Amino acid sequence: MIRAVHLALYAHATKGRPLERRKLYQFVPEIAITTLLLLVAALQPTE
């Protein structure tokens, strides 16, 4: 949730700045993958 808010704020702050917005788009896949991995790890049952 925090990462989504951070990306949304960064996207809003870089409105009208194509170079900075391109940098944001480069980070989106990495952030999505790491967030998904953290979610999967958190939902794994412990033995």
C-alpha cells in the first residue's frame, strides 16, 4: 500500500516532465515484482 501511494505521489509530482516520468516507468516493474514476492512470502503458512 505504501509503495502504491509513493508511486502515485511521484507520478503526480512529475506531471509535465517526460524525463522524470520515464524514470518512474523504469522502476514500476521492479517495485511490482518485489511487492508481489513480499506478499507471497507473507501469506505462506509456517510449519
